[in-house]
Amino acid sequence: MASSSTAADAHETSYVKMDKDNDLTLIGKHCQLEYCNQLDFLPFFCQSCKKTFCLDHRTEDAHKCASAGAWAARRRAAQLATPSAGEGKRMREFVSAKPCAADDCKTVVGTSLVPGVHCATCNRDYCLKHRLGEEHDCKNKVPIGARPAQFDVAEQTKSAFAKLRAWGSAKKEKAGRVLPKPKPSSTAARLVATNNLKKTAKGDAKLPPEKRVYVYVEAEAETTTAKNYKGEFFYSKDWVVGRVLDAAARSLQVENVNNQSSDERDKLRVFHVEGGRVLEFNEKVGSVLVSGNTIVLLRGIGPPPDLIEM
């Protein structure tokens, strides 16, 4: 029997040899040309008219094929149905083509004519004109898909403290002009002022007298909603400065966002007038304040100087 037309189309000629090794019926075939009829044990199959011929009449012209060109037409149709190498290349170019990543450049890169140059620093593709880093402003571009750049924590901290120190110093200098003057330092005057303070100071009445520290408390006028931004209060010697700050802010109606903001410009600090310094939040009242001292609530002056210097 003849091979199928699909397999036959793969051959380069219009005729093929009959496969007697795989087809047991092929003991010999007569040439189907009308006046030949020769018995041929190696016959040829015409892929156009589907007939069998001998060696002499195997071509379409030799046996005057009734369907001459049919095999060639099928083969051409099969070739057209299969994408050629060139078409596949054009499709790949179409998929990978993109505009140059440089600003205001309309050149299309990723084609066979303009392959483009990939910048590993900013992870973008550029035309030949903008392939260099200085040509496409590479240093000011954030790399596409890159992880956040690692930084030196110590260097960043040092830089931040330096800026905060300069900013805090300016704020302290400005605040120093409006800070209250220290109370009289003579023993007699200090005793009189303290006794008067004890009569007017407010605080927790349940607090034992021996545990009390009487202080004058003030706040910047622009930071409080109260009409009077000054007051006299007493606090426990066992309290820390941070707790005093919270209590004083409530009493003078000063907004306190220390637990909500990490920005030093929003934080309140306690300035000790007699000591001339900003107090740490964790310092004990009994160790840094004595009755008759004055403390001021200031916003945005930065941490204590000894912390800035670390």
C-alpha cells in the first residue's frame, strides 16, 4: 500500500519509492501508465495523482500526470502555514521592543537594528546615545526592582545627631531669651520663697509632706491652650522626670505627643532653670530638683546635650 500523503509531502520529489520492507503486500507492482504495465519490484508512488509507476515513468512529465503540480501546491501550503525563522524573529523583536529609558528620548530599543544597552546600576535599557551613566542621569535614578540600599548605621546616626545638635542649639538659644530667671539664691530669700510656694502649690494631697518637692512650672505661651501658662506644683521625690512632664502638661493644658511621635521637633522636654540643662526623662526628681526650683516645658529643643555628644 502507498504511504500517507502527509508523510509523502516531506519528500523533495513528486514521487517516492514504495516501502516493501514495511508493507508486505509489495511483492511487485505493475506500472499504471496505460501502455507500459511493466512489473516493477521497486515501484514509485506519485504524490500528485496517487498512482504507482516504474522507474522510467516515475516523474510527472514522464507519465503525463493528470494532477500535475498538486504535490507542489500542498507542500507550498504547508510551508506557508509554518512560521519562518524570520517571522519568529520579528515577533520576538516586537515583544522585547521598548522606548529608551532616558527622559525625552523616543528611540525604540530591543530590536535587531537598535539592540539597546542595559545599565546594571539603575536596571534600565538605553539607546547607544544614552548608554553612559552621565548621559541618562543614572546617579539620581532609583534602581527598578532593587532592594533598599544598605547604609552605615553608625554614620547615619552620627549625621543625624550632628543635625539635631545644631538645630537643638539654635532652639535653646532662642528659648533662652524667654526662660525665667533663677529665683534668689540667698538662703533667707530662698526660705521665704519656698514657704510661700508650699502655701500655693497644688498636687496630690495624699502624698506625705516629706516626699514632696515644690517647684515652679512654666510653659511656652504658644504651646498651651490655658490662659495662664505658669503654675506652682509639688511632686513626689520618687517620680521620674518623664512622669513630672506628663503631669505638668496636663495641668498647664500643653499638648503632649511624646508617646505618639518620634520626631524631636514634636517632643516636650523639661528644662531645669537652676541647673541650666535639659533633664533626662528617667532621672529621679529627688536627685535633680529641690523645693523652690523652676522647670520649663519646651518643645523641639532636642535631647539633653550629653546625649547629643555621644
